[in-house]
Amino acid sequence: MSCTLGEVKNRADLIIYWGGNPAECHPRHFTKYTIMQKGKYVPNGRKGRTMVLVDIRETPSAKAADLFLQVRPAKDFETLTILRALIKGRRVDAAAVAETGLTLEQLEDLAHRMKTCRFGVLFFGMGLSMTRGKHMNSAAALTLAAELNAFTKFVTMPMRGHGNVTGADVVMRYTTAYPFGVSLSRGYPRFNPGEFSTIDLLVRGDVDATLVLGADPGATMPQPAIDHLARTPTIVLDPKVTHSSRLARVHITTAATGITAPGTVYRMDEVPLPLRPPLSGPYPSDEDVLKRIVAAVKRKPAWEPAGV
Amino acid sequence: MLRITGGKVYDPANNINGEVRDVCISGGRVVAAVEDARTIDATGMVVFPGGVDVHTHVAGAALNFARGLIPEQHRQAAPIIHSRLRRAGLGGSTPTTFATGYLYAGMGWTTVNEAAVPILSAKHTHEELHDTPIVDKTCCVLMANNEILLDLMEAGEWERARHVMAWQVWAAKAYGVKAVNPGGVAAWKWGKDAKQLSDPIAGYSNITPGQIVAGLARLVDELKLPHPLHLHCNNLGAPGNVTTTLETMKTLEGNRAHLAHLQYHAYGGDDWSNISSASTTLADAFNACPNLTTDAGAVLFGNTVTVTADGPWQHLLYQLTGKKWANLDVENETGCGVVPYAYKPGSPANAVQWAVGLELLLLITDPWRVFLTTDHPNGAAFWRYPEVIRLLMDLDFRREQLKAIPDKVLKRIILPELTRQYTLSEIAVITSAGPARALGLSHKGHLGVGADADVAVYNESADVAHMFSYPRYVIKGGEVVIEEGELRNVVEGRGFVVKPAYDETVEGYLRPLFQQHYTMSFDNYPVAPERVHGLQVVEPAP
Amino acid sequence: MLTLTLKESPHVPLEAEVISPDVVANLTPGEVRALPVLLGKRRCRLDDWFDVDGDAGDEIEVRGDASKVKWIGRGMTRGRVTVVGNAGTHLGAYMTGGSVEVTGSAGDWVGGEMGGGTIRVRGDAGGQLGAAYRGSPSGMSGGTILVGGSAGIELGMRMKRGLIAVGGKVRDFAGLQMKGGTIVLTGGAEIRTGAWMARGTIVSLVPLRLLPTFAAAGPYHPTFLRLYARHLRPLGFALPCEPHEGAYRRYTGDAAVPGKGEVLVWQPA
């Protein structure tokens, strides 16, 4: 249940941020897409919208919110699951709700707002998708939003991290049918997050070489994954020196996409934006380097995939 | 240079019906004669112009959204194993881009029309089409819920609407104009729908779906676009919806239109318990409207995924099936819904759908106006077309298949009474010559001198499903891509784009509106021409 | 019996779905040794990695630390596979009959989408035991999985029928979106047990912290548990069910779905 950001700007009268701090992490979100904008069907802008923030601590984003709900750490899944029951008119025991840090009254109020708004949106951040429960927390947000469409118009969208994460996801889907966690070792795509996702492969030591593109796992991944990168041949393509490039065997300096190289970046709502470089530079683009690597690999003796 | 010799040639556009004659190819085109050419001996084979798919969903944000939703179907899909020639991929209900090119060509189809492109994500659609090899491509841009256009219609500003439409076709690098559930998707932005042509549209006070349909068809004709308005009618999939379809045909007032996937718009009955076929009524009315073409949107039993810009229908389907559902609304332009679906012969509604698709193909008398599609992936995946061909050509097989249909459904369909069997020449019309003509691609769909050298050569066989699944040779743009049933050469396809004439000052009108309602800079909105690979620009006479 | 002794542990995963009675039963020793296995993307012969002894038949014994060997017993319909040591990911996935026994531990997806047969892991098992693969509507649809030690997350996810019993503690989301069948937890569970379950039964001998969307429905003496108790006792799982020993407290949920699943938590007298 998603939409492009213009739908939010033009229509949303209930905007919920869950486990994210847009005031600091996505500073243009409020002004460009959500609460501060006057929309086609929200002519009064901020006055025509209600913003709810759900988070484990009172971040600077709370100041912008009409309603701040402080949920206990690692209770997001429980809270979303209670909301799923409440919107269907199911009774939930008030004493049992207490573990979430919120009262039944607060959650009933939120469920009521969700069901009675004209157009609701739930943006969820890494405070939801990267904490205990991970993909099931995201699934809870997606399911709740889908079910709300029995009552009103409701959409949801993840607030993704830095870089062109969405673009990678999109391209993987049309070339392999799967968004991430794909193995091509048998000559065709197979999908199993947890088995083929990068962190898991590195932590278990299931790969014997790594190519890093548009990411800095040396800064973001758990220590066992970083140790494996250092232990095995790692190649990094990056315009600058990074944690990963320092531990890599090979670092190829490439042009910065959007600054000295053209390209396409996908917004969190999967809308592609062309990047036009204002400057020129001496370094080749990621694409040039990869094409040369592919051409060089093709000159090596054929590797025949083993098939199904 | 090539000479295909000894085969029975089916080239209905040039009135050639199974005559044994040579087809000569040079410079990517069909020519009168060649010397010192490589010769393909097609003795015992039939020679067809390459297939043309008038309505399919093979690329774009909506289809790619669907791909992400069905890993369980991908695990069952045919793997496309990486080789020196081929990129890895998967077949199945939503094949990956490279696989799409291999699978279409592998069946003898050489041109496809991607039927639903939002302008906002058209850059993405063209990226996917670029990675779809071998076949030539056209696409249709979604307009019947475009709010800039709807606002102009609401205000009665038709002249400006025409310039905006022309600007938008070129901005999207599209070939034609698509209308999906006119007004209904705009209403869906508020969780509502507009099922009947006179229904009010949430957010608007003057216009109705009927006016949008008539208005868009007129504008497309005024702009002299090679392909008429490509119309997905209101009230798709609903029991009793034939009345809406008949009314839509009247509303068009003689303007040209292509009615997409007619099967989904041809039902009688009042609810799911008594849904029935209304194909006789619809085919009779259609036969009397020479301004219209259509495609079948045939259904085959099995697992697939439904993908359409018709958001409200998809939400209903989700509530009916209780399975997965994804929805993706595109600001100011359109929506899209995705629901995985299994068509089962034991389900009365599905059995009616299966019958109706075939009935329409058999009851519409002029094969030049009804084309073979499954509304891929909605009714079935495109690589199952040979199964539909067999059902059309082989009455005994059709009767055999009818045995799986529940008795109570047999009374609600007319397929058991139909004895027509398609000839090879008629198959060549509904798979190639007809759709090429409807698309206005004068160099496609035939084998006359000057035509694009897109040719499919099949073994002549009583087992037509096998025959059309495994062509012996496929030639695309003069290059042999399939030989002895195997992929031998992967060529790039071209992109056909229409540039209708418009008043350049329309940008001055659009820019401020755009800045107000969209979230992207106006200069980033149009697709740059260099993003369409193999760009072929068609400029209609003003 | 065919004995496969791992020569050395592979440094990247080895995919070896050929280690199944259905594949080897009618092959000559030469054919067995030549069976294909995949080391990463490279195709090898079975005897590149295993010493192959004995005659092929319905029984296979794998020896060594096979924790990087994936897909042992995939889709098997009959016979017996014994792993003396550890087994890797997808052990017995999609199997419909026969039995698999592991003396050590096993990786993730043990018995993924299995339809029948028995898998017994003496040590610990990983996540997604008996679960649905990503996107599939249902997980295991029959058969039995027994784990002596602990198990990971999402145990029995979307399972439809069959029995899973675990002696040690299991991690989060046991019985996630369960549709039927029975899960017996004698060593307790971490959090979110039975989340979003529609039907089916989870029995725990240790108190559980359930989601707020489960409702307590009072003490209960289910007679069907006696059958399970009798079946599980010889396999090392003691399931109390005599009224004088105590009672089960019954919880129903998950109200979010809304579901009719039940969670039975043992309360000693």
C-alpha cells in the first residue's frame, strides 16, 4: 500500500512517523512532501494535517508533531499488532497493553484517527525496521496499512537509509525478479534473505571475495562481517577513502555520481530522478569500471554454470 | 542477406494464404530478390510475419512492484540460465526483463506494446524496456485519471487539453494513449470508484467517466496518433458489466478506440453466484462498430499475478481472495494494484472468464479487429499464447477442455455451441497482421517488400501448441535469432515513439501547475530522448 | 548402506541435494561418486568432497562436520539419512517421507515446507524450522521434526499440519502465522510466540510472555495431548497430562488476525 510522495503532499490529513526522526535524518521531508506543504486537497497546509510521531524517545521531530506517543523499546511489533486488533473492533485487555508503554486509551484514540482520516500515511524508519523483529516489524506496518483500506485510504512507506538503496532494489527486481538477498551461483536467480543477504554471507564466511559498490559495510556492519572482509579479497569502488576501502585489497577511485558522473537515483517512493553532473573529473564512473571488469572476465576461460 | 525458401507463406496483409514462395531479406527489410544470400530451407514449414502483442505488461514500476510480491511464484518459474549469449533470469508469471525478450522471441513474437506507463515513472519503464532484448517496443501513457487533463476537461478547455496530451505523449516517450477505468482511479485516491459512465467522480463536479472516454478518444483522433485511444473500460471484472461496455461503445461516437482485454468486460448476471457470459450481445454490438478494435484478454487456468492501474478493482479482488495485495498510487496521474491470483476450472466465475475470452475470439467475425492477448500477466503469462491458439484451432481439444468445466457453468456460457476453428491464416491475422495495423505500424505484421524483416518459421504440425511454442527460425530485423529452436543471437530491439505536434507555449501553462502539484522539478519530468534505446520517432502529419 | 565421509570442510557452502535415497538408490558406485555437487558456483563431483564407501540403497550415512553442506535429503520420499556430525542449511527441506537424523546440530530451514517423514536433530537447530519459504502461503504440511537442543527464530512459520517438538529454548516468533498443526516447546521460548496465528496449537511447559492480543481462557485438560504424550515419551519428550500433576492454561489468539489459535501453557499443581 504505497504511493508517490506527491499523493501525500496533495491529500494526506493524517501523517504518522514511526521509529524515525525526519527532523534530523530526512530534513526536507516535512517541508517538501508532508506536513508543511499546501496540497491540492489540503489547501491549509499544516493546519489541515495531523502529525503523529511514535518513537522510543522524544527526538527533535516530536516538536513538529501534534501527538507524540512514546513506545517502549522493542515493543513496536506488539503495538502495531494491538492496532490491527483494535481497528477490527476486537477487544484487547488494558492491563496487557501496559507493556508497550502506552495505554489502551491512547491506542484506541490512534486507531480511531487512522480509521476516520480521509487519507492516512504511515512512514516507518529504521527504528522500526532495524530493531528486534526487523522484517516482521515492517510487515506489521504494511499489514496494518493494507487492512485500514477497508475503512479509508491509507498508505505506508519505509524511510530508507542513505544512498541509492531503492534504486538497487528496483534494478535487482527487474533483472532477477527479487529485490535483495539473491544468489546467482547456479546460473539463475535464487532468493533467500538470511541465507544470501550480505551481512549473513559475511558473518558466516560463506563468500571468498567481495565487491563493494555504493556502500561502506566497513562502517556499518557487525564486527565479524568486517573481519571477513579484511580476511578475504575485497574490492571497493568509491570516490573517496572509506572504512571499507581501508581494509580492501583493491580500491578503485570512481567519479561521484551526481557530481562528476551522470546517473539515476530512485527516491524512497521508487520515482526515478536523473542526475546531471555539474562538474567533470578525472575518474571513471562506476558503470565504466564495471563494464571493463565484465569485459576482462569474459576474456577468461568460460565458466559454465551448473544449472538447476 | 537471407532467402527463406520452400515454406508456405502466410501473409494475410498481402493476401498470401499458404502459398509456397520465397521471402528475401536484405538490410533488415523484406526485398523482392537477393543474390548470393544464405538460404534457409523451410520445406514443410510455415512462414509468418513476426508476432505483435498489442497489449501486454512487461515493464514498468507496477510490474516491477508485482515481481517483488511473488517470490513463491518465481521459485516455480522456469530458470533462464546464464550463458555467453544469455543473461540470467526467470520466466514464470512476471518474467525478468532479459527473459521477457528471450521468451517472446522464442515463440516468434518480435514486437510488443507495453500498455500502461505513468509519465512520472516513464524513465523507469524505458530502463526496463532497454533491458528487454530482441523485440521492438512501443508503450502507451496513462491519461484517463491525469488530474491536469481532468481539470482542463472539468473547465471545458479542450483545445488546451489537446496540447497537454500531445506534450505528455512526447514527455513520456510513448507511442499511444491509454485510458484505465476513466475517473475511477482518480476517485480511488479517496478510496472510491466510478463504475458507471454517468457516475460522479470524487473530487470533481462536472465531468463523468463517459465524458472522459469520449473526450480522450476525440483528442487522440484530432492528434492523428497512429494508434487509437487504448481503452480499459470502467467496471472491469464485475458481474453484469456488459452494460457499461456497450454504453462505452456508444459514448465513443464513432471515434476510433482499441478496447483492451474485452474478456474482462463481457459478463452478465448480477453477482458472483450467477455471473454469466454476455459475449454474444457484446460481439454482435462490436461487429457493427467498424471504428473499434479489441484484444481478447483470454484467461488460462493456473497461477498468475494480476497487475493493473485499476486500483479499486484490485482492492476488491484482495478482499475476495484474502491473499496478498499491493497498491501504488502515482501522484496526479494514476494508480496501480497487484494481487496474485489462481484461475481454477472448478470456480464458476473463473470458468466463465475462461470461456468468455475464447467466445469473443470466435464470435467476433472480423479477425482484423480482434487480437490474441492474455492481458499478460493478468489472464495468463504471454508465453502461454500457443495454448490459446490450440483452443482456437482445434475443436476436439476445446471440447475435451470443456469437460473440466462444472455443469452449472455450462448453462451460463456459449462456448459448447461454437464450432468455428481458426485457420492458420486467421491466426496470422490475430497474432501479427491485425495488431500491427491497429498500432499503425505499417512496416510490421506483413512480409511485403519494404516491411521490417521480422519473420517466424514454424514446423507445420497438427500439434499447434507445440508448433507455436518452438519456432524453427525467428528472424528479427533481418538477423537470425532463433535457429533450429535455439537462441543463437541476441539483438537489441528498437523503441517506437510518437511526437505529436503541440504548441510549445503549453509548457508555460504546465510549469507552475506542475511546481504546485508535483514533488519533482519540471525539468526532470520528461524522459530525455537519449534514454530510449533504438529510438524511432514517428511524427503524425499535423 | 552408503557411507559418505567428508574429506575436509568446504570453505564456502557446498550444495549437495544429491545426498538423498531417492537419487542414489539405483546407482552404481561409479555413478554415485560422479554425482554433481556445487561448491559456490563451481560444479564438483561428490567424491571430490566425500570418501564414498558401501553400496547405494535406501540408507545413507554422512560423517564429518557437514555444517556447510546444504540441502541434504532435499525432497526425499523414502529411506534414511543419518548425519554423524553437523548438517547445514535446508536439511530435509520439501521431504515427503523417510527419516533424517543428525547427531550434532543443523542450520536454518530444517524441514522447510516438508510434507511428511521425520527429522530428528539431537543438538541445536537454526531458524525457520519447518517454515514456509519467503512468500509461500504455508510451511510444513505434515510429518514430524524433533530437536533435542534449542531452535532459532520463526519456528513453524505458517505451518499447516504436522508436529514440531523442541527440547531447548526457542527464539522469537515461534508459530508465526501458524495455520494448523502442533508445536511442543518443553524448554520455553523468547518473545512473540504464536504471533498472528490463525489456527493450530502451541504447547509450552514453561510460562510464556504472549502478545497482548492473546486472551486467557482458563484451565484446560485436553485429551488429545495424551496421544502426543504417548508418542513423544519414547523420543525423549515428557509431556505431563495427568490432572494431579497440574493443568494447562489456555490462551486464544491472535486477535489481530483475528485468529482461532490456541496456546497451552503448563501450570504444575
